[in-house]
Amino acid sequence: MQRNRVLFPLCLLLAAVHVFLFHDSGIGLNLLLFELAAAGVLWFIRPTALPQTARWTLGGTMLSALMVAWHGSLLAVVLNLVSAALTVGILLAPELRALHQSALLAAAHLPAVPGALLRAIPARGLADRASITPRHVLSLAAVPLFLVLFGSMYRASNPFFDGFTEKALAAFDVDMALVGSIVLGLLVSGFILLPSHHERLMRWAAGTGDQLQPNGEATGPDVRREIFIAMLLLGGLNVLLLIVNALDIRHVWTGFQFDGQYLKQFVREGTYMLMLSIVLGAAIVLYFFRGDLNFACGARPVRWLAYAWLGQNIVLALSVGMRNFWYIHYYALAYKRIGVGFFLLALCIVLALVVIKVQRGRSAHFLLRTGSVAVYAVALVMALFNWDGIMARYNLAQQGKAFVHLDFLATLSDKALPRLVRSPEDLALIDSYNASLIGGEEHYSRDLYMTPEAFRMHIDQRVQDFLAEYPKRSWKEWNRADEQAYRALQDAPGD
């Protein structure tokens, strides 16, 4: 009871910290400071040791927040929010011990936060607060929403009412942005600190386990029929994929010839279709090994065909990686090319987990539990790097070796600006090599690509805007990468 009495004041305190750090400010150092404060409050109200999974996700939260302050990437921000939500989901029900279940619990917890805030208010007049549901909160929220909606319509249709409303708002002098920050701060603090209960989700989670159990029909006619169908399908698919892999090894791995083509069909469409085929291939194996076939005496040939099929899908994933390698080799780095590499890494890990599932008779819950950890870990590794800086440095270092897409480089964030400032001579050489790489000037469309002059003017304007804007930023949105870029541009010699 004592703990329940302090929850609402702590929510108010954490909301005040949130408003102070984030109101009228971007995201940077403030994210790390807020989450350190939130972790301190959690430690105060939960003095017992955190579950191991919560320690891992809390570590991921702090690591990604540190990366936001270090290089300020959007990916790090997204991974930080995901990590924080996973941590909250785990703390709501530590017994779940599976990231995908904790993610679902966190998602279910989010709409319940307003009701939890109302129930946490220490007021005697709200005796029936325990019966407050998300539907009640949404109904209550609809009142101001409809008032604002109809007020806006009346203002648009009646100039006298519009003038009256303007004077009323000016008299009250309400800072709606501040009001929004306060509301958001309360919701965030309530999401982190307040509990909510989801019996149906918990009952579903309690019925899951890592190990499959036989239903007593492992020798029935239905299982024998399924074994026969599985052998026909997996046998035929293995033959088809063997041909595909042999051709890829011949033409993509060892015998690839580049003759100036754009590689769009070779990589982009081909990669998406191959990745889709890998996902569907894993789904086929999961379908056949979902139940009694795992325990059937005659299922060994199906199991070996499944191993061969999964192994060949890993080879297919490596072939996709080779396509991506050639794309990077001739056309340098881009967001999607980096993403494909990490996606293939996660995909190979998941395929290996499917092999373990088939070999040991594990359930779909096992695959979701271990696969979600693998995907989360790969995504967290991605967030450790300043990809804009890496792409700017790598792509421009490929001058004379690969196609340098100036239009793409012009869209990179401010932290990459010092590397994007190039001399007219360098840009002319880049443009000349770009034209020669894809068939010469007669095949090089000037309508598709930014000219060196346009690129230089665009970057010079961005540099001027950045140098004028950066000193106006608050210390709360500081990140090291932008500060380094600002100092490098300040110290750069003028034309």
C-alpha cells in the first residue's frame, strides 16, 4: 500500500523531468539523462534484483541511449524506444521470459496507461477508480476532442465566433505545446512506472512452452499421409533449389561479369524475391513439423530433407549476400544495402534455429523466443554505428573505383557534412568516372543525376545553414557527431 501511495507523485516527478528535458528540444543527450532518471526511480520502487532478461534489455536501452548521444542516428532512437518498451513489458510480468511476449504485453499496456494514471491518483473522491477501463478513458477523452472539433467548425463558418475565440485564447495565453509536453510526460512516466493487468494475454502466455508434446497420433494414417506429402514437396523443392544454387554459384559467386549495367534487376528485385522465398521455405518446414510428425517413426527421411532444404536456403541467403556485395562493389553503400546485409545475418541465425527446432522437437514458442532475441541483438549491433558518416567516408573513398551517387550523398544528415565538402576538381572526376562506368557519356542520363555544380551548391548551402543553426541548439539535444561536424566545418579553410 505504501508503494502504491508514492507511485503517482513519482509519476509527476518523472513527468516534470521529461518536460524539462524534452519540451521545445530535439533528441540527444536528454534521452540518456531521462532514462538514467527513470532507471533510478525504478530501482527505488523495485529494490529487488531485476530478472536477467530485464537486465539485458535495460542494458540495451542504456547502450542505445548512449549511441543517440554519441552519433544521434534515428536507428539508435528507434532501438532505444524498442528496448525501453521491452524492459517495461518484462517488468510487468517477469515470469514470461520471452521477448515477443513482453513486447505484446508492453503494447497492451500502452492504451491502459491513462486509466492506470487515474487509478493512481490519491484522491478519496474517486472511490470507483478500480473499475476504470481503457474504454472509459477513451470516452472521457472524446469530450474535449468533440469540443475542439465542433469549435473549429464553428470558427470556420462564423467570423464573429472566430474573433471571439481568438480573443479568448489570447486572454488565457495557453501554451498548447507545453500542455502537449506535460501530457506526453505523464503518459511516458505512467508507461514506465505504473502496473496494468492483462489476464487473457497472461493465460495465453502460460500455455506456451519450448517443447512439443505428442498427441498420441504419431502412427495414424493422417501422419503417414503427411509424411508422404512432405517427402514429395521437400524433395521437389530441394531439387529446384539445388539447380538455383548451382547457377548462382556459377554466375554470381565466381563468374559475375559487370558490363556497365545498373544492377537494379540483378540485385533489388532479385534480392526481394529470394528473401521472400527463404522466409516461405522456413514456413513450409515449420508447417510440417508443427505436431505429431516430429514423433512419427517414419519421419526420419522428411527430417533429413528438411535439413537439406534449410541448408540450401542458407546457401541461397549467401547468394543474396553475394549479389549485395557486387552492388556495393560497383555502386558503393546505401541504407538498403547495409540493411540487406544485417537482414541476411538475422535470417541465417533464424534458419539455424529452425534446424534446432526440427532436430530437438521444439515448439513455435521456442523459435519465437530465441529468434526474437537474435533479431533484437542484430538490430542493436546496427544501432552502434554512425552509418551516415561511414557511407560518406566509404563512398567518396571509392572515387575512380565505384559509382558515387551524388544525389544520395546530398541527403545524408548534417553529421556527414564535413566529408561531403569536396573541391570542384574532385566532383568533376567523380562525375567523369560515373559516366564511364555505365557506358560513357552517350548512356549517362543527365536528367537522372545531380551535376557536380548542383551538388556543390547544395552542400555549401547546407553547411551555411548548419553553421548558423547549430549554436542555437540547446545542450539537451547535444550529440557528439554533430558537435564534431560543427567544429570541423568551423576550422575548415574558406574558398
